[in-house]
Amino acid sequence: MPRSPRIRESDDREPGRTREARRAWRSTWKSWAVSELSAETPRPIRVQVRAAVERALAHFGPDDDQAEVRDVIAGVVEEVHSHVRAAALQAAHAETKREVVAGAEEVLSAILAHFPQPAVAAMLRRPGYSRPLLAERLRRFLDRRLTGGESSERIMSSLSAGSIGASLSSPRWRRRCGC
């Protein structure tokens, strides 16, 4: 027959009061941490902060040095701030990339404008080098290669020096079009 479980006695004389005091102390720190966030911080982020503060406070008590506790909680808040900034930067890069890829036709026109028009016209007459085909290739190329953090000048200079620019600058194209 199994033994009955042993019930441990608490060392606290007033366990309810100590528990309530600790809960109030934790709530104070969680409120402080959430107040350090911006007003437009999404709810899931605020919930993450509260949970992270709860985990950090597991190693401390109301009697511990408040400056040390504040430093630990400030570190938790700063870590969340850095994750939010990184997510915002990643979203901005994705949006920039989407805009550049969507504007591949304009990018192609800007690249072709840097080269002699007879060479451009000769290239566009060849099979497989029509403007729509080149724009689609450029879209795929930009989608694979861009991160979204590049400046428009860097994109244009790398594309001008790339395959289109190399094709138009080659002596073969210059001979064909008489440039």
C-alpha cells in the first residue's frame, strides 16, 4: 500500500502576507518595465516584457538591493527594445525591397539611359533582349540579390556595372551599332 504524502510545514509565520508582499513587489517592477516601453508597443510585446520580468525576478526578493533589481529589469527592457528595433528595420528593408522589385521597369529605363541609344536599340532588337524580358529578369535578379538596406545609388551603380552594362559597353555591341 502506498504511503500518504507528507505535508510540509512552512517556515513563514504569515505565509499569506509574505506571498502578497512578493506579488505586490513583482507587480510594481512589471509596471515599471511596461512603462519604459513606448505607448504604441503592441500587446504581445508588453506580455513578453512582463513574462521576462517575472523570470528575472525569480532570483530576487523584495529585500534585495533595489538598484541591482532595477539594472536587471532595465536590461530586460533594453533587450526587448533592441528586438523591436531589429524587427522594424527588417520590415522597412522588406518594404524597400518590394518597392524596388516592383519598380524594375523604371530601374531598367534608368540603367539604359546611361548608355548610347544606338547600342540600347541594337540590344533591344535581339531575340531574348526585349524590354519586358529584361525587366522580368531584372525583377528576379533584384528579388534574389537585394536585402532592402541598399541605397538607390548603390543599386544603380552595381546594376550599371553588371550584365546589362557590360553588354552595352562591350566592343561587340559598339561595332554592331556603329558607336
